[in-house]
Amino acid sequence: MHEVDVAVIGAGIVGASCAHALAERGWSVTVLEQATGHSEGSTGRSFACVRVQWTDPLNIWLSWTGIQAYRSFPERHGTDIGYRDSGYLLLVPEPGWADHLVAVDLQRSMGAPVEVVDLAEVGDLTPCETDGLGGATYGPADGTVDPQRVTDAYLGLARRAGARVAYRSGVRAVAAQPDGSWVLETGTDPVAARWVVNAAGGWAGEVARLAGIDLPVVHSRRNVYATAEVPFRVPMTVDVATGCFLRSEGERIIFGAGRPDQPDGYDVAVDWPWMEEVLAIAVPRFPWLGEVPLDRRAAWAGTYELTPDDLPVVGPVPWAPTWVNACGFSGHGVMQAPSVGMLVAEAVTDGAITSADVSPLSIERFTPAAEHQRQRLIF
């Protein structure tokens, strides 16, 4: 029996950040991962973007704090984790433009850099048709990171602080103990932990059920398609009205859009028929996308870890307070991982999360009495 203060389930980017933050505070930590290495779930198949352009204070704080952590990572830890301020452009339809400007004021009030772009100048960033747009905004500090390098860096820092990372050690059974601790049966040695952090991504719901906790987190496939080499570069660009997104990746453009009828479940086979639908949706806004050659070999599919309201579940379970969830990020785990690691460390080591009010992210919102409190993001 391996005894430890905290067992972190999942060696993706969120689990790695949590392990680092806890180990840095002097707690003994074991990371349990079912795969043969880190980043083998959603993290390694991410679109890898970060942005501050949100419509609510909590998501702005989570993401802006995360971006600042990535931006300062080389200076603080001596490691380049691939943060590039390549920008993030939102093309907003007329009906939503007034509300979007209110969100811009909120973002700026919290210190996040966001620019309003004249529609006549949008083409200088991303060539596009502007019919039907009310305006556009650009985040100059937004951009991309390398999720695998981030995860590797956080796990390396955690190990140097004394943490242990166990691969091929998926959790098979969970037993709550009378003193509030947990015994986890794995593919290797069992682990006795005072605290458990559930950072198992799309598998977090399955892991929670082993402990008798109902956690509505599921996998949902997302496809990424690619062009061949093109002679120009574009920042991450989202047509908010259609949900189409694209950005440069090296000399290519990678692009996609969420499929509204995508069934739940783990599936990383590329959906080729959906590519034709995405092009049909995207080409009216980006006509050049219908003219450039595509490269099927550069396409891939990954999964979001979805919750019913597209918001994560962060914090202790009230009826099992030594079980802490850090999951369900619905495609936003990469940008919020540094912040969440800090918040989870506060919950465990300080007994309360104090840096931000994360009550909207509590698992309690999924109980029948809290159904009316659910929130849904605009995009």
C-alpha cells in the first residue's frame, strides 16, 4: 500500500498543474494515469489556444491568470512551454455586438488586453467577408501554447518537489474510509490518500462513479482539419455566428467547427463527411478556404470533456470534502490549467479556495434543487 497526502487522477495538463501546485507546497503527491504516458487524452489532441475574451468575470480571471502564468513560465521556471502571443480574433454578428462590447469593458476592467478592430481592418488580420458582422475584437496576449510541453514541464517540476507519477495505473476501484481518506485500487499498487483530485478529463465521470459520486462529464469528439501550405498566416479566428474556427499552424491553416449532433463517447477517428459540412459553413465567411488545397494527413480528432452547461467542475464535493474535482473544462482546460492548479492547492492545503469565487463551478449546481442556476456560455 502506497500512502500519500494527495492522489491526482489524470496526467493531462490539468492534473499536472494540480500535482505541481500541491507538491510545491510540500504535500506528498502521486499522479495516477491509465495511459503509458502523459497528455494521451484531450491534452495531446488539443487545438492549443488561450484567450481572455470571455463574457463573465470568473472565466476571464481563470484564463487571464493562466495566460500570465504561461507568459512568465520561461522566466520563473527556465522552460519554454511554447506560449506564443499570436492573437485571437472574434468576428461578432450584429445582433450580439452591443453585448459583446459590454464584455470587452469587463475584460479590460480586469486588466486583460482586448482591442476593438474596425471592420475595414479585419482583413489585415484574417482575410474574410464582413457581411452581417457588427464588429470584431482582438486579444493581443491571446495565442497558443504547446500543451504537451506544458504538461511535461509541470510534471517535471512536481517530481523535483517529490511527487511520484505512475503510468499504467488507471483507477479501478475506490473505497471511502471512515476518517475521510480514500483507498484507490489501480493496475499496480493500491494507493491510500488523504485527498483525491479528480482530473481525469473525459473519464472523470466514470472515475467519480467508482466513489459513488454522480458527476456529469462525458467525452465529445472534435475534429481538426488542415490545409496544405499557404502563403499567409492568420491568428486564431472564430466566426461567432457559425462557430467555425481556424488558425495558422506552421505553414498550414487548421480549422473546424463543433458538430451539433455529435454523440457522447470517446472517439478520435476523424469524421471526414463532417469536413464537407464545415467547409460549406465556413466558406461564405472565408472564401479562400474553399480554394486552398487540403491535406488529410495533417487532420486529427480529439475530445472535449463536456458538462451539461459547458462549464467546468472545480472544488471539493460538499458531501465528500476530501474529493476535489478539476474536470469538465469543455475545451478550455489548456487555457485555465495554471489557475485551476492553484485553486485546487488552496482547497487541499488551506481548506478553502480564496483566490476566486468558484461557487458557480460547484458540483452542487447539478443537483435538482440547483438546476435553475445553470449557466451557458455564449460561445
